[in-house]
Amino acid sequence: MGNRNTSMKLPSSAKSDNSRATQFQQTPPTYEESTQNVMEKYKKQVQHAETPEDLLEPLLSGMGIYEKRKLIEDAPDVVFKDMDLTQKTLNLETQLEDANYDELAQRVAYRYHLLNAASNRNWYKELIKLDVTLRWIIQRRTWCEQKAKALQTCQRDMSSPDLSRLEAYEEQIKSLNSRYWVTHRKQWIESDKLRSISAKRALTRQRKHTDWYLSGVLREDCAKRGGCCGRSCGCCERTRMTKVYTDGVRDRGHCTTACSCCLETHGIDGEHLEMKDVDEVHFGPLRDDHTLRLLKGYIFYLNGME
Ligand SMILES: [Zn+2]
Ligand SMILES: [Zn+2]
Ligand SMILES: [Zn+2]
């Protein structure tokens, strides 16, 4: 009896396993499985891509940003290297931009630039120097304002030496103001005469974002120079100015040797400070890490890009 029962159970159990197997085959793929399949399909499509147009569908799909970044990195050089396809690369950038994917458009422009741009790098060395100069001027002006304010609030009847110090700070502020506008104009002229299409477009797109300078590469650069990004004070993220000025002044940015917070932290008397920061802008051999970091930071990368 017991034997019969056991033998009867076996086929029934086998049948049920069988029907489960059939059921499994008929079940549609899960969300994860179908996403995986789509990703594999796009990965292959990009690996065999011949023109920038082949990248459009995968880059506009519902895939995550990390996968899309990887797709741009993995696309064959030929997609961006053939100069006949330049217009198609520009179209791809525009379509990504229109779909609010500025970051991806910047990555496309960066790949195109590395493959096609001339080895002359003086143009962006000049732009970086102007950027550093503008930041130095703003930070120096803030330092002067802080010193002047301290003198004014400490003493009601100011002694003659203090009065002349106050006048000296005010003179410095005036001269920094005119230096700012001279440098600002020069910056515009230099960026407007950029000949590289990819760099010019990338620069324009980068500067549309007011927090562009907070990309990982420039934060790291600031921190390694002993700047505020290496501490928790947050000076680089907020306005550097103590007073309200007219529009058009770039009041945010990374530290220079004129940053009041850095001077205080490092115990430096800023009284006779001269701007030597631009002398530190150096490029190594073609495409060394430092040079590429500056190229990404000042032209191609946005906040959130590492
Ligand atoms: Zn600082
Ligand atoms: Zn600080
Ligand atoms: Zn910083």
C-alpha cells in the first residue's frame, strides 16, 4: 500500500515539475531581463557603429547615465574621426542637448576633440590664465574690503597711519575693479576667436551652467593646491563678494593665492601679495594627466562629471 502510494506520487510530482518548466518558458522576461536584453542590444549597436547617428537611439533610450557614458567611451574611433562626419557629430550633440543631456553632448564633443583637434594647446592655456586672473582679482578685492572694514569698525578716531592704510586699500580696490574689466573683455575676445568647433561649442555649453566649475576634476585641483575644496568651509561654492556689485562679475570660483580663508588657514600675511598664480599654469607633454584634467575642467566637464 505504502509502496503504491509512493509510486503514485512520483509521476504526479514529475508532471508538476514538467508543467512548471513549460510555464517558465512561456513567462515573459522580467523587467531586469528585458532591460538587460535592451542594454546588450545597444552595446552591440554601439560597438559596430559607423556614424554618430548610430549612437542616437541608445543615448536617448531609458538606460542609466552610467551605461550611456560607457557607450560614448566604447564607440569606435571611426565614428568621430572621419571628418566627413563632423556635421553628424554636431547634430548628435544638438539632439542630446535638446533632450537635456548636456553632459552626454559634452562627452561626445570631448571624444571628437581628442581625435581631431590640432596639437596646439596655447588657446586654452590662455583661457585658463584669464580665468585664474579673474578669480584672483575678485578674491583680492574681497580681502581688501575685509581689511578696510576691520579698520573702520575697530576705531572711531582713526590714527593717521591707519587712515593712510584705509586709503591704500580703497585705492587697491579701485585699481582691481578696472583690472577686472580689462581681463573680462580679454576673456571674451579670446573665447570668441576659438577655432576648434568642438571646443567652442563645448565651452559655450559648459558656461551655460553656472556651477560648471564644480566638476570633480577642478575640485580635486583646488584641494590639491591647498584650497578650500580640501576643507569643509565651502568658500568655493558660495559668492566670494562682501558687497553687491553689478551683474556680470563672476563671484564664485576656486581658490587662488588671494583667498582670505586660505591665507588665514595657512597663517599667511596677505599684505604684500602679488599675483603669481598664472605662472603656475603649465602643460606637460601632449595629453599628460595634468593637461587633460585642465582641458576637461575648463572646457568640457560640468558639475557632477568626474
Ligand atoms: Zn580658499
Ligand atoms: Zn574656505
Ligand atoms: Zn575650490
